[in-house]
Amino acid sequence: MIVDSCVGEQESRPAALDYLESMGVDIADQVKLVVATHWHDDHIRGLARVVRAAPKARFVCSAAIQTTEFVTLAKATGKRSMMTSSGIDEFEEVLSELDGRGSRLDRGHMFALGERLLYRHTARRHPSAEVWSLTPSDIAWRAAITELASLLPQARRTKRRIAPIGPNHASVVLWIRVGHVRVLLGGDLQETPGRHWTAVISSPTRPTGRSAIYKIAHHGSDNADHPETWTRLLSGDPIGLLTPFVQGGVTLPAAIDVARMCARSREVFITAPPTRPAPRRRERAVDRTIKEVTRNFRRALGPMGHIRARAVTSSTSPSVAVELFAGARRLCP
Ligand SMILES: [Zn+2]
């Protein structure tokens, strides 16, 4: 399965395609599931190419964005709209790719919702596997539909910035089990007190079993961290994985986030160190230093960082081996 997509600055292809091919995976035949957690640029770049390369895969995205309203709105507002981003463009490209295959539902296009079984595999001599979506919650789904629908009549007349339920509140969280190894992929799901993560944690019907590996939600931000995620969804000393996010003055994770995550688990890894963009106005000497530092940093960073976590799925108490590539590093001192 491939979850989200990214394309490195010096690369032309989505990273997941290069990686799977390097391991000898026949993408066209063997990839069974492609999941878009949400449509933000940092999660969706190259996804249309992934979908095209994996014609046998079932495409899954959040039910909160997979509504007629969302697609209609995205198309009606067009390129001049404030809401249009390369993420929306990419998402539209994915949808037209699926349209080209015939009816989306006929082709196994699925909407992720709370506690939905997306995939199950059983085969003799292989450990069984299953993939569940844990979000969007019913509350998030309903709110998204209501808000998007309320914006529709204005879509053609006014180019207004759309402010529906945040994409992050509609983000897909996945729970994966292969043999005895369980993985929680937190997407970019942010908490609103009493909702979203709270709904996941307090649900009596979610798949049971604590995960040993956690893709930390929303780049480790404070508003995506629910303390009970660590005590009720994850095993003791889970492996935490995340990517940094730097855009428009927002840098994640912040120092305080790093401290919080490392208090939860010592085994946290990040694909690249978070950097803060340089301020606009500064003295020439400072400018020069920053340029130097940035240049060195880029050189040190090289291509997009990559973390690989592997476990023997047939073992009843699997231990996870983490490997770091191209700038990825341990987060905790
Ligand atoms: Zn993100």
C-alpha cells in the first residue's frame, strides 16, 4: 500500500514509486491500496502518478472530502480561487484518472470513515493483514458536508476563501496490522477538544491492539497531540516517526513539541531537521552567514530524508528495526 505521496526537490518521480521499484515490487500488480489522507500539498504531490502506476489498487480518501460537494466546489471555483492550491489540482487529477477507468465505485474507490475495514489479506504460509481507517469521525464527516454544501451556491459568483472544516480535521488515520505488527498512521489529524482524536481513542468499536509504530500526527504539533494516544493506542516505547513542516512562518515540530514527544518515547525519528526560514530583512554579514549555513545544510541534507521501520511479522513479539537515510535522524537527544 502507498499512503500519500511526495516528490523530492531533485527528483521527478514520486518517492514511493522509486522506493518500491528498488525493492523489486511490481507496482502495477502488487500495490493493492493507495490512500490520500487529505489534500494538503505536502501529502499529495505526485499522487496522480501513483494512482496511474497502480491500476489494481483501490483508491481511498477521506469521506469528508470525497463528497460531490467538494469536487463540485473545487471545479467551480477554479484557478483564481483562494482555495485552489497545487493540492486541489493534484486531487482533481487523481479523480479524473479514476474517472477514466469508469465508475469510481465500480473500481473500488472507497471513502475512509471511522472504523472502516479497507483491506484484508489472508493466505496460507503468510501472516494475515488488515487495514482500517479510524477517521474521519461521523462528526467531522457531517460537519464537512454541511459546510461545503453551504458554500456551493456562492461558488460561481464570489471567489471567497473557503473555510470549511479544516482538511486536517478530515484527515484519514489508519490502523494497520500485519501478523503481530501493528502500525498507527496519524495523518495530519488535529484535535478539537472532545473531537477527532478523542473520538478515536474513546471508541468502543475500533480495532483493538496497541501499535508499536506511530506516524506522529501533523508533524508533531501540539494541537494534534492527545496524551491518551500514547497510553491507549500505542505500546510502551513505541517507535515515533514524523516529517518536518516549514511554511509561511510555521515550523513544525517546535522545540516544545520535540520535548513533549521525547518525553512520551525516546524512540522518535524525523526525516529531516526542522528549519526556520530566514527573516526577510537582515544585515549583509548575517545574510552571508545564513546563505552559507543554508548551503551547507542543503548539502548535508541531500535528497529527501527517509526512515525505514521493519519488523518480522511472523514473530509473536516483533521488534522493530529502524534505518535512516539521507538526512533522517533520531529526534531525541
Ligand atoms: Zn502535513
